Amino acid sequence: MARELTKTARQELVQAVRARYGAGSREMKSRILEEFASVSGYHRKSAIRILNGAVYPEEDQRGHRRPRIYDEAARQALIVLWEASDRVCGRRLKALFPILVPALERNGHLMLDTVIRPKLLNMSAATIDRLLRDIRTVASSRRRRKPPTALRRSVPIRTFADWNDPVPGFMEIDLVSHSGEVAAGSFAHTLTLTDIASGWTECLPLLFRDSNLIVEAIDGLRRSLPFRLAGIDIDNGSEFLNDILLGYCGTEGIAFTRSRPYHKNDQAWVEQKNGSVVRRFVGYHRLEGSNAVEALARLYSATRLFVNFFQPSFKLKEKIRTGSRVLKRYHAPETPTSRLLASDAVAGEVKARLREITSKLDPLQLLDEIRRVQHHMCESRMARLRTRHFLSETISRGSWRVFPRRGASVRYDRHINLWRNRPGTGGRGAIRSLPGGVKRVNGWRSIPT
């Protein structure tokens, strides 16, 4: 019944019952107290204190609030000081008041009233933060985290420690952008997939970032994998976390999980391959257009065999924490092919096919193909830079006739090296030529299952 009473009715009930309760006998007080507690909803002890007049109901305490000290004028003056300090926090702004206020007044930027000035100087750091709470919300330029959508909640999270030594077929995927120094316009991307059990790595070039292209690339890749694609683990990017890829995985029976937002270590395997494979063989410069994508496809057709058949890698065996020290032990280095051959989950026909391909591959021929494509990509980049340099020199001489339309602009890029070392210096990424007579192996670009 207490919920049916309004605040006004409850207050009137207290005023009507309090006089009868004070003048009644012990038995009458007990009956009045039970009836009052039942009707008002107060606890019995609270009802006794209210009827005795020791405390007032919460409705009667509205006029006993502490008066406000800082009015709107003090808040506006505080906002001016906060902006002049480049929006520092309350504790730093409090310490800056004795220096900032005289400096602004001395240069004619601020004139404080004799009433507002002592209020500002005596204001605490907590009060400063409280008065600036609303303006900070409006003026903040930080990108706030979006609340999880229904689609995101429907995809389970898998962390680094949740794999528990899976069978071959569960892969982490990630997208590497080739935007160079300016992430504007359209540029190429690389879709990287890494198997957790074996370390088998696939790289697929994409003309631009698009969910449909990613689904088509994954669907085409499944036919050349030496195992069945059982599951993929993605990050929280919109190119992966969407209805298109989720629906495709649900239709094909592929497990679909994601990492935690802002936790790159949940995808440690594919992040490591992004550096040791993609960035090592491709670099960090901008790639755009269909010609660049075709060159990447030719490069990855050779690197997939060179990395998966002739590049041993370490795999974590156990990690022991002793106090602040972390001891990591690894299995003996093996190539991804060796791990697949040793796995009981891989079919015998696939193992026989892997042994056959291994016997036909020539690592020097693969490396020679990689260097040829790298050299071609470097020459294409140098040609573009020379064209841009010619156009910039033409602009500096005042001739605008080379442009198809008025107002076109060209940015001159001074960084012309594709790798860390110049070609021919012998360092990492240097272009090295192999002796002639190396026979090429037919049919090594794909591995049919």
C-alpha cells in the first residue's frame, strides 16, 4: 500500500497520526504504530522515530539543503581559465591558478569581480572537476568506445589463453594496410591468415577493404589449404565483424570468434606473421591500383611456399611465472609443413601430397622469384616517384599545362627506399640475383586438397 501513496498524502498522514500517537496509551500506540507502518511503508523503527518527532520524513527535508556557493558566473570564469590552460585536469588547474589568473589579468584577457576572484582561488580540485563535467563532455575530442551492439554480443570472445592446443584448421585472420605515410584514398590491403596449430600462413592481396572481397578471398583460399578450415578468429574491425562474414561462416559451418577490443595479444600468432612475412617481404610503402595488387599476388604465390615449406618457426610450449620473472619454453623449431606431417588430424592423402610438393620445390628458385617481384615493385615505385618529382619541378617553374584540369596537386615523397637497405648492399631486403640454370617447378603455386 505504501507505493500507492503520494508524497503529499504520506506527509498528511504523518501530521494526522502524530498527535494521536503522542496522546495515546501503550496499547493504543502499538495499534497506531502497526497501522501506520502498514499504510505508509516505513520500517517499524523508522515509524517510531517519525511519530515521536525525532526525525522528519524525507519530504520535509527539501528546504534544508546547503546553499550553492558557486553560481553560473563563477562557472563561466572557471571555463575561461580551463581553456587558457589548454584543458588540464582539476588538480593541475588548481595549482596553476596563482600563476594563470594574474597573467591573464595583467595582459587584459580577464577581469574578475571582487566576489568571484576569491571563490575561484579557494575552489578545490574536486569542485573544479565537478563544475567542468558538462563542458568536458561536450568539448572532448576523444573517441569514446561504442557500446557493444547485438552483432558484437552474438560473437563469442576467444583470448590468447583459450586455444588449448587445437587441431589444424583454426586460423587467426587480420588485415594489413599498405597506405604508406598517408592513410587517405584507396590503397591495397593484405589479408593474413595463420593456423594456430601448425603456423601455416596465407597472404591474400585485396584491391581495397571490403567485406565481400574478404569473403570471396576466404572462399577461394579454402580449396588450396592442406586442412579443412574449421574456424576463424577476427579482431573487432568492421571489415570482419559484420553480417556478411558471420552469415558465410554460419552457412559453411566455420567457427566464428573474436578477440577482445584493444587487446592485440589475443591475436599474437597472426600479428607476428604480419611483421615477419608481410612487412618483411612487402615493406611499409604505399601500394595502390590493380598493378600493385597483381604484383602482390605474384609475390605471395612464392612466399606462401617459401615460408610454409622452408621457414622453421618457434612455438610456445609453456610459460612459467616466478614472481616478476616469466620463463618461456619453446618446442624445437619446425616448418609448418613438418607440423602438419606430424599431426594425427591431417589425412594421409594430404600428407602424401605435401611430401610430393616438398620433393619438387627448389628454395633458391622460390627466393629468386621473390627477389624478382620485389625488384619489379621497387622499379615501379621509383618510376612513380620520378614522375611526381618531374611534375613538382614543372610546377615550381610555373608551367601548369601538364595537368588535365586546373587545381590538380601532386605530393612529392622523399622516401624512395622500399626496404631498410638499398638494393645491392647485402642487407635485409637487398635484391640479390641467383646463378642461371635454376629449373622452375611447374604447378607449385597452389596446393590442391
